[in-house]
Amino acid sequence: MFKLARSRPFTAAFRSTKISVPSRLAGVAQQKRALSIHEYLSADLLRQYGIGVPKGSVATTAAEAEAIAKDIGGDDMVIKAQVLAGGRGKGTFDNGLKGGVRVIYSPTEAKMFADQMIGHKLVTKQTGAQGRLCNSVYICERKFARREFYLAILMDRASQGPVIVSSSQGGMDIEGVAKENPDAITTTYIDIHKGVTDDIARKISADLGFSEQCIEDAKDTIQKLYKIFMEKDATQIEINPLSETSDHKVLAMDAKLGFDDNAEFRQKEIFSMRDTTQEDAEEVRAAESGLNFIKLGGDIGCLVNGAGLAMATMDIIKLNGGEPANFLDVGGGATPQAIKEAFTLITSDPKVTAIFVNIFGGIVRCDAIAKGLISTVESMNLRIPIIARLQGTNMEAAHKLINESGLKIFSIDDLQNAAEKAVQFSKVVKMARDIDVGVEFSLGI
């Protein structure tokens, strides 16, 4: 019902509706732009704005789950693992339990399933083999929809304003709808200065297929969702399904919400809901140090200042037959402290066989960066080869410092040559590791 996570269905829907979405290194954009919160928190937020949602509450123990089920009453409920990942219903827990979303018929079943979910890792198509720890479960009443629709509000870069994406084919995989029947998806562009007027909201409600007696309720729901979007600095609100029940009530049965990281300074309440246990520990540590770090699957560590240069560095590594181990932007400062923290993050990955440092010394001097680099390598006793390309202010002094350090740091000016050497070194170290031998490097440069 209320899942808060990265929404791949959005991307497919956008392509079908001609909304521009950056596909290149999407993970980096997500890490910088969107906060996801748990589904029970999303439900609470929707309730605060007067939006209809099924009755429910969160439990952190099996006993709490049983008590909540008793309070809800009835014999038809749903228990859902609170894990920030899609595909929970088809996931499997590390104890063998199948399904992170289960229909239950009694408080006893709520207690039983909660006991099997809480404290265990759920593996889904989005979590990877390591899975994610379930610390709580959300128990809510099971509602039966007469009609199900899809509705999303998001920012569109092309029009530089909000859009509402809607479809009469809700309650199903929106990716499938976008692929098989793109005409079933409608995009409504919103004038950010006027917002969602009554006429716009009524038209969307009618076009979706709400019955006559639900049009006004649906209109109000759409306007309230837009109010959340604007007031809470959301980047996306996706309701799937937005339902009309058999007793003609409009309910948001499932929601995915994302919030702009840049708005943290004025959205303290929203960002206090962040659950770092659901995020990559290294990415959390990097963010605390002011670094933008994304772990990837390759073996060449990258330490770069500036997101654009970092992307170009990854590209040239790929072009030379290598695989970047990470995206890491240390920012404009590139201080010795930032460099040390960056190296700690990079070398925590045992697959890393070489490190490519690509810094443009515009704000800071290259010789200061070189000193920080040398100090870090010495203090950490690093044994893998490091290729350093330092360009900008005092670059000659930086080269001299590195070349006279006696460390495994190779100062190379040319980007192509530096990337080529990084890939070659990485392959040699990997080969040496495979046959369990040591290897030493020196360059005649």
C-alpha cells in the first residue's frame, strides 16, 4: 500500500509520456535528489492532509502487531514488511518465509508473521542478494476497490514545472501499461503559479473514470496530493492504486513519495523520518562527510572533484576497458580530510585494485592536494597503485612532490594516458591476486 522507494515504474511511464528523465547514472541523481520514507510514515502524512487511506499502524514487535490487529478489528487485514525496496510481495526472507506482504485473517496470524519478518532480511528484485533488514511491519485493513486508477505528481525538467501523470489502468505494473498501451497514460502540465485548479482536478478525475458521486472527492484528493507535493518539497508522489471502493469512497491504497534533498534545511520534520538502516552504510558515511559517493561493481576506485568530471572519468575508464568501482565527488574543496575519508571509503571495497585520482585545482592548489594525498597514502599504508592527474594551480609543484615521495603514486598529466594506466595497473594487480603473488610498480616518467 504505502511503499516509499525509488520508482522504476516512473521512468517507463515518463518515456511513454515524453517526459524527460535522465537515464545516465540514475543512481547518482537519486542519491542527491530524493529521500524515501517508510510506507507507514507516508500513510500518516496523507492522513494529516485529509486524504483517505486504509486504517493501519506500525509495529516493531510481534506483540505490538497482535495488539494493532485487534484494534483494527475484522478478519481481513494485510501485514507488510517495512523495507525500502520494491517487489516486497514477491520477496523472500533470510529465514525462508516467502512474501513481504501477506493477507492475514486474525491477530494471531499478525503476531505469527510479524515474528517471522521483524529482525530478518528481505531479499527482493531491488535489494540485491544481501537483502534489507526489516525492523517493523505495517498492519492495515484490507479494502476492496470497485475501480483502480494510477496517479503521479512529479517535476518535469523539460517544462520546468509539475506534471500529473494519470491512467485508468491502475493497480497494476505501470511499466507494463507504458509498454503495451502507452495511450492509456495521460500527462497534464501544471502552471506552478496557478496550481491544480478545480477544473483541472475535475477533468483528471472524470477522464480517469471515477463515478459521478466520487468526482468531487477525487478532485479534492488530487488537490490535496498536489498541496503535499508543493508544501513538502516532494520530487514525486505516486499513488497506485488510487481507488474508488464499493461504498464510493476515494482511497489512496499505495503510495511512493520522494523528497528533494536540497530542501532538508526547511523540511526538518520530513527528513527526521529518514531511516539510514535502509541505505548503503558507506553512502551514509560519505554524506555525513560531505561526499557524494555511489558504490558500483567495478575494480578501479575513482576520486574526483566535481560531478561532471567524475562522470567523464568513469566514461574514459570504461572506454579503456576498465570498470569504475564507484562514483565519488569530493566537491570543490578537496581538503586533506576529504581526501582521507574518500580513500577510506574506496579502499573498504576489497575488489578495488587501483585508484584513479582526477582533480582540477581551481579553488584549491594542486600542491596542497598532493600533500594531502601523500599524507593519506602514508598514514593508511596503501599498497595498491594510485594514478594521480592533478591539473590547475601549482600543478608543477604537485608533480614534483608526488614523484619525489617514493610512494606508489604515479603523476600523469594526460587524461587518456592516465585512464589507460589505471586500467592496466588494475588488471595486473587483479592477476597477481588471482595467483596469490605480490607485485611492485615503477614508471619511467
